[in-house]
Amino acid sequence: MISKAGLGSRTEARRWIHAGRATVNGRRIENPDHWVDLERDQVRFDGKPLKAVARVYVLLHKPTGYLTTYKDPDGRPTVYALLKDVGTFVSPVGRLDLETSGLLLLTNDTQLAERVTNPESHVPKTYLVTASRALADGELEQLRRGVELNDGLTRPAQVARAAGAENQVLLTITEGRNRQVRRMIEALGATVEALARTRIGSIAAESLPVGAWRHLSASEVDSLRMKPRKKGSTT
Ligand code: URA
């Protein structure tokens, strides 16, 4: 609850609770797993009632070289270094690898985050892939049909050649397995030289500069909440 109220990360919230800064119905609670009923219980932090914070939806154009995590034990830069002025704590919706750039959503709306990351929601994510070599038409067809990875066959994907460069393709997937795009390209015997996420659902990078963030518009948030298309639907 403390983290959801935008006060800090889950790890920090757990530490603060252990340190005795939270009370539930006037009683100090030092167990972060203590169950509270939002309707009935009164939670205070440092003596002040926890207020429900407004939902915040952030779209970051992540540069390469930034980790999608809150703090790195090795001191490498994390996306939070780029989000200092957001004003409330937001969590990443899925992850991008250290060397992947592009669109990353962050929010304090756990329900929406779960919807976007759950493969059952089929929210499409598009990546501009720069491969180590030009991919043959047959290989693009393989990506479309699905390739066998060590955690199973990938779902059918949309694949198009990117204009201008022989070794670039736009790949749209509706799952989000760990390092999925890199592994799909490796399954063809090539490697990924650069990877950028250009689209999440209907939200595109457009003019957002690398390293910058903006709030999602209300219609962009709504578009992510929409139910997936039914099989066989043509709209
Ligand atoms: N697929 C990958 O391989 N890496 C990412 O960062 C995102 C998708």
C-alpha cells in the first residue's frame, strides 16, 4: 500500500515498515506482509494517513545503457535517473534489456500494468530489429509462423522489412518472454545488433526524444485498457 501510494519502491516500503514507520488502526506493524483491508483499516505512515495517490502513466524513451530496475548493486545507471521529476513512484511495465532502447511504460496502476504484461491480453509490442545480416524471406516467414525457443514455440508474429536498411525488420509480438526478440533472431542463426521498441499497443515513439518522458494521454490509457480482439474478428 505504501508503495502504491507513490511513496517509494516496494523494497523501500518493506524497509520502512520493518523500521516501524507504519501503523494500522493505531498499532505499529513491522511485518510488511501484514494484510490490510483498504475499506476498513486506517493506515498511517510517519503518523500521517496514507492518501490514495492519483494514477500516473509515464512513457519513457529509454536510451541504451540504462537498466529497467530501481537500483543496481553495481551502480549502473537505471531508468529512474531519467524520471527524477515525475513526482511519484512509478514501476516499469515489463522490462527492456540494458542494450535495448525505445518505449517503456511506467505506472503506479498495478491493474493496468498487469493487463499490459499478461500475454493473455495480447497487447502487441513492436520492435525495430537491426540484425547482424539481411534476413531472407523464408526466415521472415519463420518469424511470422513462430520459432522454437527453449521455452517453447513463439506465437505468430507480424514481420515487415524496415524501409532503407536490408538488415532491419519491424517485428510485432504479443508475448513478452525474457529476451524474446534476441532469442528469436538467434534461432535463425543471426544476432541482434540493435533493438528498439517503437510501439506498445497503439502508442508510438513519434517525437519523444531519447531519454525524455511524457505522460500518456487519457485516450492512450484507455486504449491499453481495451479488451483484446476476439479470434476471427475483422475489426
Ligand atoms: N526482446 C528482447 O530480446 N529484448 C528486449 O529488451 C525486449 C524484447
